[in-house]
Amino acid sequence: MSHSSASPAPARAVKLAPSILSCDFSRLGEELQAIAGADWAHVDVMDGAFVPNISFGLPILAAARRASNLPMDVHLMIERPERYLRDFAEAGADSITVHVEATQHIHRAVQQIKELGKKAGVTLNPGTPLEAVRPLLADVDLVLVMSVNPGFGGQKFIPASTERVRTLRGWLDEVNPQAELQVDGGVTPANARLLAEAGATCLVAGSAVYGADGGAAGVQRLRDALA
């Protein structure tokens, strides 16, 4: 692809946010040190109700906060997340992302996150129309495009997600160009640049980072793919 076309590759630097869901929890501190060259640490919280899996909660976030200087990017895949926003803020979250499907009062949840002094994000599952987040775009710091159905790491990227990123980037550029556009699910060095060209500004990767040779090499592979 020519990079001198009307839509050159990333107009802005793309942040990398390795998902600690894929790390070895018996070595959490070391696993966080291994991704020190990333931009954020992505913390996937699952409740076994909103998604069919249980991951971890406040104690792991608090431990990660103690072990790393990276901003903690917390993605709540939990029902009625407003019940726990203060707890996650106090445990060390720098940004908190909630699902439009998980609460009847998404605007209120966004407002609560901001009142706690944290960056507010919204996300939606692959099967949810993008229109569900459109009324929120002017008010948030981050929009997350799920490119797999949430609940488990290591899933394959859903190809239609790239067009969803492109559409959301266009909408954001109209009302809130500073907002981060994040992608989570099946991100690898093979599709990282494509997503950046579509308008993503932050890529979450779990298995692609914490592969056989560890986090630092995984972060570098993604950086190289974006260069």
C-alpha cells in the first residue's frame, strides 16, 4: 500500500496497551516490568455474568499498580459497572472503560468516572450497532472497539472490525478528535498497521505480546509492525 495516498498511515502515534490477562500471574511484577516499553497496561475485569468467564478484580489491579508505573487502563466487562467505579478508581485505575450493553445509565457511568478524576471510556461488543455509542462520543476520553466477543483471550480477530474502526474515527474526528480509539481482540503484528491506518490510536494485545519469548519482545514486534 502506498503511504503517499490520501489516507497515509497513522497520523498520530499509536499507543500499545498489553493485556495482563495473558500474563503469568505467579510473576505479575516481572511480567509488568517486561512490558515497561509499552504505553499502558490493559486490565480486563470479567464477572462471569456479563461475559462467560471470570478473570480478576480489585486485588490484582492494586498489585499491578504497585508493581508498575504504566497507566492502568481498566476494561470492565461486568454488569452494572457503576457499583464498582469508585473501588476501581481507588485501586489504581487511570482510565475506566464500560460497556454500553452493561448498564441502563451509560451517560451517568461516564460522568461518575470523570467525577472520580479518571479518564472515561465506552465500548461495545462486535454485534452491537455503532450507533449505540454515538451519543457519547463528545463526552468520553476513549472509545474501545471490541474485535472479538469479550470473555476469553486468544480469539481470532473479526475482520469487519476494521470498518467499524474507520467509521468511528470519522465520527470522533467531527466531535472529539482528541479521544483515543482503541481496539481489543486478536490484535497481532499482522493487522496492527491496518488498524492504525483505519484510525486506531491504541492497540490492546494479550497473546501477541505475552508469547513464547515474553512481553518485551512482543511489544517490540508490534512497534516494528507499526513503524
